[in-house]
Amino acid sequence: MAPTRGYAERQPASHTPLRRQRLKITTACQACRLGKVKCDGDRPACSRCLRKRTTCTYSRSPVYAGQVQHEAAVDTHTPVPVSPPTSRAHSLDRQASVKPVGLEHLNETQEVGPDQGHVYTAHGQFAGDVAAAIDARTGMIPATTSNLVPFVDAPLFGELDLEPNPFTNGCALPPRQYADNLVNIYWQHIDPVEPVLCQERFFHSYEKAYSGSDSPQQANEDVRLSILYTVFALAVQRQESTPQQQRNEEGNGYFQHAWGLVRPETILWSPGSIELVQCLMLMNRYLHCTNNQQKTWITAGLAMRIAQNMCSDSDKELKERVWASCIGMDRCVSWSLGRTSAPLIPLPNRFDTKMLGFQPGSKHSEHLRLAFELHEIGNHIQLAETQTRNSLAARLGLPRLYQQDEYHTVAVQLDTCLNRWEQSLPIDLQLQTLRTLTDRKSRAEGYLLHLRLLHTRIYLHRPMLARHYTVKSHPAPVCTTPPSLSDRLLQDSATICIETARSITSLILETHDPNEPIGLLPWWYRIYYLHIAGTIFLAAMFGSDLFTTAVSQSWDQVMFALRAHEHLSTYVQQCVWTFESLSRRVLDADVPSQKGIAGSFFDDIFQEVGFDFDNYLFGGQDTFHTW
């Protein structure tokens, strides 16, 4: 499906709120540019950054590379082809001094939760602490430098203002032909990897919206319109050939309308409905790519609670299918935001394809069954990691499934489960077959399933990667005995974690064709998984035994792949700057070469920023952060 030509290009966008043109200052700092606020351009730090006590940095050129100006009629950026690089990361220009952007990207009005300053995700915690450790080496203050993380706080879709505005209620639907194109993009390129809606019900509501039929219940009509606008927003963002600024303005405009249509009283106090759950899930998908952490978490929680409360027998098949999607959403949001999800929420005990709305033996029913099984393994991984942190349960003498000193043993069992699950995949979902499939939807489903498998494996082994580092940084005074089985397990787990990151990198390169106007996978997923792999490689740089030549080549591939995505989001350019700066500091650090001293050197850095690798497991205490 060819990408649509923006409705805003053909006629005035009546659905976009009027606003004053922002003042353009070519010398604005990175923080003010990202926040789209006025900057006085003072050096070495602007007045706003001084007032907020945040790090103020300036790009080497007056304008972001790939940034689309209001006066530009055509985006002339050509995506960078992804090709294997020939130089190592540490051969970068050492004179360049680019600092990572911190939390100053948050706008003045955005709510900041009580626990926003704490570690917030297994991936985000790892990325943030590795960045802080490297920053400490150069004398930077960790509290003011934060590594923005996709699906956590990185504004992949630009700055999204969800403050109430008077234009929402009077918004008009786009022309039918343009809307048809957006709807087709959604069902062809988004629904296969993120199934949320019932196609039959959606098109019934879609026809009704354009026919002008009045609904007897205004609340239900608002929810259906909100679903429609969110579908438009996601479809706009899915088009990679659309200039970034145009895509963000149009997509965020549709989402603002969707957000304004669903009133709090409709969500909180009215009886729940399937449409409301689907609406919240779609909104959650969009919010995941913004810097609205709280709204991302709350929409997921509300969808789960409302879905749990729908106990009637009407529409049982659809409810079961929506419930299955809710569980998948809960795992995704929890793992991204670092909150403890509900591992004891029951998954269907049997995979009745009729109950789930699929034809028996269909590809979709098989894919759903496998996704359920992978979620169940993920439940036990999270439970094992959370149990090791639950000191309250230990004090109360409550029985636990997994003991603190046995995590690596349990990890072996869980890794066996992952391997067995992977080996049981049907032939059409195995990697060697996926590469030859001609059906685009099946390929997208299969590749995303494998990426989630690899992410689960990293999630399992990442604590041992951290623990392996601690053991190496505190060597025994006299080593007269061979490594124990536990030592070997830690070493192997650290290696598996890094090799899995290499596999993620390879899969992303396989699925990305810079010449496609709409990629096989949503571009925000590609950036998310590239960031996960890149962070693991940064951690591997602390040890020469882990950062091998092959790993270095994969690191270079991550950097080249990220650069090929710079035209899609301003954040990607910041991510590249941050990764380059952090890798340069590690690889160029003057570290003693004697055995054990190098580990102690970096261990001192981690201790300076208050990071204890011994406690690096999934944050089971996040429930109590806000009290």
C-alpha cells in the first residue's frame, strides 16, 4: 500500500488546533529544541537550563540534521542504507564532545510522578546506570544526565501536548478517500503485529461515522470516534516516507482529538465496554512512543481492570480475544516501564480457536497460542527476579517459589524452557523459513515473535551479566582453585546475553529496507530493539573478554542502523550522539591493564553513582516507591 499524501497538504487542517508560530532561534540548545520552547541561546548554558539546573548542550550545527523547517515544502532527506561498517566504534573523532540529553526534554506542564527519578525499567535501569557510570568518569553529574529510552520516555512521535483544548469537540473527520487510505494502512501494516480491534465491528462504526448516523448513547459514540482517530494517528506515524515534522503534527493532531473525546467520567464511572477497552489499548500503543510515562501506565491499568470486570456471557468470544490482547499489552508496558505486572493473571488454560475468534488451525490461532506460551515463560522470569528482591516476604516468612541464592539455577531451567519453545516452532515460523515467505503479514508476525523471544532471553540473562561483572571486579587474592560451576554459569549467561543482542541486531537488519515507504515492522519497534542491543554492547565494553571483535562489529551495525533511522525521529539522532559519546569514553578510558584492576576501576565508578550490581534484578519494590 503506497503511503498517503497528507490531508494537510491539500487543504487547511481544520482538525488541528490554532496556535502561535513558535519563535525560531537557530542557536537554541538541544533541550529547548526538543521541548519546543524559547531559548535565548546564551553560552555556555541558556537561561532556561540554568533555571532548571539541567545540562545545557549545543549541537555542532545550528539545526538538527534531518529537521524539517516550516518553510520547506519537500523533505529532501534520503534514508541512509544500512551496510556493514568498516571502522570500529573507538575510531570516532575524539575531538567531538557531545553530551547526552537529560530529563530537561520534559515540558513545563508535564506531570512528573513521585517515582520518576528512580530506576524505572529493567532495560531503562540498565541503560541509565551504564550511562551514569561512564558519565562519572568524565566528571558529569549523574542526576542531570539521563539516557532516554524508547517505550519509556523517548519522544519518538515528537512532543505530544495532551492539555485540554477547545478545538477538540468541533473537529472534523478527514475526507473519506484519505481516511480509507489510512484505514487500509492500519489493517495491512499495524494490526498484524498489534491485533486489538475486531475488523467487522470497526468497519461498522467507520461507515456509521461517515454516514452521519446518530448514536442513542453519546458516550459510546465518542469512544468509537476516539478509536477511529487513534487508528488515523497510528496509520500516519507508520508511513516512513512522510517528513518527520508533517507526520508528527498530523499524527499527534489526530491523537489529541481521540484523547479529548474520552472523558474521565466515561472511563471511571460508566459501565465498561469492549470498545472502551480497545480504545484504551490503542491509546496505550500510541502513548508508548511519547514521553508520557504516567499516561502510558494508567491507560494499560485501566484497560486491564475494565476487561476484568466484563463477566457477562454476551460477546464471549470477542471478550476472550480482547482479554488475551490485554495480557500481552500488560507484559509489554510493565517490562518497558519497569513496573511489576500481574504474573498470576490467568491466561486461557486451553487454546480454543473458536473461543478466541479464529478458525481452527489458522496461522493466527497458532501465532496466538505461541504468544501465550512465551508470555507464560516471561511470567516466571519476572516472578523469579521479583522474588529475589521481596525482603518483606522474607521477613514475614512467606513461602517463595524462587530463593534469592538460586536465581542462576532457576535461570538455567527457564532458559531450557525458552530453547524448548523455540525448537517447537512450526516450520513456517522458523527463521530460515521466514526469510522465504512471500506473505508480508505472516513475515511480520513471525519476525516480531522471534524478536520478543530474544528480548525475553535478554531479560532472563541480563542480571547474570551484571553479576558476572561484580565477580570479575572483586577477584580472590590468590586463585588456586578452578572456577566453580556458578562462575561458569555466570560467564555463560553473560555471553548468552551479548550473543542474543547480536541476534536482535541481525534480525533488525534483515527486516529493514531503507527504500520501503512502509517497513515490514513498525519503525518504533526497530528503534526499541536497536536500543536494547546497543545498551548490552555498551555494558560489554567494560570487559575485553566480552567485547570481542564479533561484538564490536555488531555494535557498529547498531550504530549504522540507528543512523539510517535518523530521519524518522529527532530522538534517534540524540540516541546516536549518546551512544557515540558513551562508547568513546569507555574505549578511550585510561584503564590499568593488570588483571582485576580494570574491573575494580569501573566498579569504583559504579559505586560513585550508587549502583549496586548485586541488587540488579527486576525492581520488585516499585510498589512502595511512591509512599
